[in-house]
Amino acid sequence: MTALFFPPSSRGPEETRRWFAVRCVLALTTEPDAGAAVGTTPYEERVTLWFADSAGEAIELAETEVRDYLAAVDEVDSGPLLSQAYELEGEPGHGLEVFSLIRSSPLPPQEYVDRFFDTGDELQRDVGA
């Protein structure tokens, strides 16, 4: 498990509790009902919101929730493979950014998307936008 925090807090010492989004990456041990290829491991990314004193506390809360989630769906509790926290710049609300990750890559834009986000193995459906 790796815990990363981005960006560094810009809040003053008088402000302790604040909102964090935590992304946890899980390896599932059972095949999901809809469309996973035989012989593959399904991975899930979950982003949850937490009101906490620090990124570390938010990650602890998220990892506890992950274990509850895994138990509820009859998964082996392996915990998250990766946990990342992101501090929100205010209260959760309409249009507020809740997570951001910047990655450098030598890949051109479409190859980057195909490699990391739209591989064809995602269990998703088109919303017809």
C-alpha cells in the first residue's frame, strides 16, 4: 500500500478539519457479474470523501471503509493496493474539483488515454452524451 498526498495544504494552523477525497485501488478476487474476461483480475478504483484533520487520517478512514466494503461484497480482505489523498479547496459542492493526479508521459494524447483510462477492459457503459 502506498499513501500519497497532493497538493500540500495551504490552510492555516487554526483550521484543522477539512475535506479530502481518497482514491483507493483494489484487486478483487471474484469475477464481477458483468463482462469481465475469464482469467483476468478485476481492479476497482474507489474515490470517497472524508472530513478529517489530515491526509493520513482521511486515508485511514478510507481504508477502513474499503475493508467494510470488501466484507459486504464477500471479497477477501486484501486491503487497497494504493491509497491517494487529495485536499479539497473548500466544501464539497457543485463543480468543485475532488481529485486530481498529474502524470508525465512520453505518449501522445490518444495513446495515453488508451493505455491508462480506456483500455477496452473497463466494465462500463456508454451514457450516450
